Amino acid sequence: MIERARSVAAGFADVGLTQAEELLRRVSPEGRAQARREREARARRRRRVLVRLALAAAASLLTWALLALAVAPAVALGVAAALMLLLTILVLLRAAPRAPGREALAGATLPDLAAEAALWLAAQRRGLPAPALRLSETMAQRLEALAPRLAQLDPRSPAAAQVRALLAVELPDLVEGWRAVPISLRGAARDGGAAPDALLENGLRLIDGEIARVDQALGRGAVDGIAVRGRYLELKYDADGELG
């Protein structure tokens, strides 16, 4: 009973500390930089919506022009208007605001993947241990630098697939696996192994190193030389807080 009370108290303390940390982060230079990245991401999404709406309008006009040659103008206009309405609905549904979850990473285009990963990582900051929190700030800066370089990659290339696996699979697997560990157990080593907090820090450090290496390779134009190493694959947790 006493141990359970301590665990609950630790949980409340963690919540209080993380709220204070979040407030300090928002007014810090890193917090302002993250806010800027979020504004830029929203602007990119708005531009994509406008481009898609313009394409939908062009497709509708083309449909009207082609149908007008074969059927009555009123029929052609009705079909084109229905097509425009359908395409507009589809575009707006796909553009609905999404939480920065794993589905946003999985659905991101390659040029947008680094920015989406930075937004996802920012949403995971609450509750991270201090070393992991500092690493997440470094990773956000690396991802910002990597974003324009990813446009150089062919989305169908093996290198692009490896980068996507690193940012859309391994990174969220690592952080979500750590979150599955009860708060009271995250700082404690178990069965002679490292504590989950230490494993999270090590995993983030490895992924951060891979991001830096990919960025350097793309900066040198060595696209064919990108081969993301898989050391971080060992840093996964099961629901009990042990390595999977």
C-alpha cells in the first residue's frame, strides 16, 4: 500500500514538473524556434490545399470542355460542377487538422517528412528526462536542416526508404515504447540492465547521429552512399518496460 502511494505521488510530481518545464520551454529560444516551425508547417499545408484546389478546378474545366463537345452544355456543366464539388470535398477532408501522431509521419511526403518528424517529436517532449529533452532539441535542429535536402532523394530509392523507416518507424517506436513503461520504473535499472530512461537517451543519441550522417551525405551529394545503420533496432521496449 505504501509503495502504491509513493508511485501515485511520484506520478503527480512528474505531472507538476513537466507542466513547469513546458511553460519554460515555450518562452525559451528553443520553444520560439519550435513555434516558428509549427507556423511554417501550417503554411506548407495551406499551400498544398490551394494547389490541390487549383488542380481540381482545372480538371473540372477540362471535363466541361470535353463533355460540351458531345452532350448538351447544361449536362456538361452539371457534370463538371458535380466533379468540382466532389474533388473539393476530398481535398478538404484530407486537409483536416491532424494531431501530430504516427499517421502524420506515415502519410508525409519525403520532402515534408523531416518537418513532420520535428513536430511529432515536439509533441512528445512532456515528461521526457532532461538528457532526452536536450537531445530532442538537437534533433529538431538537425531535422530542420535535413528537410530541404530530402527533396534531392528519389522517393522510390532504397535510401529514401531507409530514411523513412528511421523517422516514421524507429523514432516513434523508441519513444512510445519508453512511454509504455510505468513512471515509477523509468529511472530504475532492472535485471542488471540499463534503466529505461538511459535506454531512451541512448536510442535518441543513436538516431540523432544517423540523422546527422544522412544530412552530411546528402550535403556531399552522396545519395547512393546512404545506408542507415540499425543499431537502434535493439532499443525497443515491450509493455513491461523491458527490451523487446
